[in-house]
Amino acid sequence: MLTLNEQEEKAIDKIVSAIADYIQIEPMQVAPVSILSFSGLEIRQHQRRVLRDGKDINLTRLEYSTLVLESVKLFL
């Protein structure tokens, strides 16, 4: 898994915006489930929060989005 800090994420966002006119980029939507629960892990999509054993886990936007997308696949 690739982990980026906030500055790197902003740079990636700028790159994607710059090339969006030249290539087709399809946005992905996550399932409309507001809370995904696993053993000891809870993803509260409506709050953009992840808890492990009841404690907040700090994630970058990319890490959070990746976690949600991969977790949603388990429910499909």
C-alpha cells in the first residue's frame, strides 16, 4: 500500500486535475453504507472516522478512501 502525506496528496490532486482533459478519469463511488464494522474495526463513513477498539485512527484522505473501497468489496 502506498502512503502519502497531505502535501503529497495535494500534489497528486493537482496532477489528476491537469491531466483530466487528456485522459478519461472515472470517479468511483462507495456503497451508501454509513458504518462498516469488522472485528475491532469500525468505519463511520458519514463522519469520515475509523475506530479500532473504540479509539480513533488518524488516516490521510488517500488511506481512508482506500480502506473504505477495499472494505466495501467485502460486502459485495
